[in-house]
Amino acid sequence: MKKKGSYKLGIAVMAIGILMLLGFLGINIGWIIALVIPSYFVYQGWKLFTTRDSKCKKGFGIALMIVGLLWLTGMLHVLIGLAIAALLIYYGMKIIQNNKVLSIAPEIEAAMGESSNTSPFANEFSNKDFDYLDEWEKELNNNQK
């Protein structure tokens, strides 16, 4: 008779309950979970790798074994860091290749009908013949005299 997934879930819940009860009694053996879960990953990865059904299962099995072994050795954070770095590099290259300008609020820009590079005050100070800074300097010099 084959056991269903709920049977495994029931055993996992019971194990967590037993570990919590033992923790209340002063017997801390929670470190066992840090060995059991990665060992289970390695076991399932090996099982997937040895089945000769498809290349996809073999690849997933190898990946699962690598994650389990890195978890057992305490080096899983290295893999996570490398994965995040690779994703950032990939998306950065994708943005550069597409020359897309990222917009923070496209709805507001569409409502304004302007590019995000222009200032909301651009129309107020858009007179090219008049230089506000020069006029301010002249006024400042006149007030000092």
C-alpha cells in the first residue's frame, strides 16, 4: 500500500511537535532538523538523478543534491548570493540592450503628457531670452552698492 502526501505531512507535523515539547523540557535537539532537511534534499536529488527517465529529472536531481550539500556544509548563502548577482547582471544587461528608460510612475507621466526628464516648473521658467540667474546677480550687486 502506497502512502499519500498527507501521511508525510502528518509525520513532519508530529516531529515538529515532539521537538517543541522536548525544547520546553530543556532537551534542545532542534539541530537535527538542520541535518534532516538537507539530507532529504540530497536523498531526493540522488533518487531523481539515478532514474533514467529524462534529462530534466537528472538536472533537477543534480541541482537538488548541490543545494542539499551546500546547506549541510553551511555554504548555501554563497549559492543564494551568486544567484541574486547573476539575476541582477542579467536584468541590467537586458535593460542596457533594450535602451529602455525605466519609469517610476508611468500613469502620472501619461497624465502630464511630458517626459520624466522635465521639471514641473519647466513651463514657468522656459523663457530662453531671459536669464534669471544673471538678473538675480545684477539685483544683488545693485542692493550691495
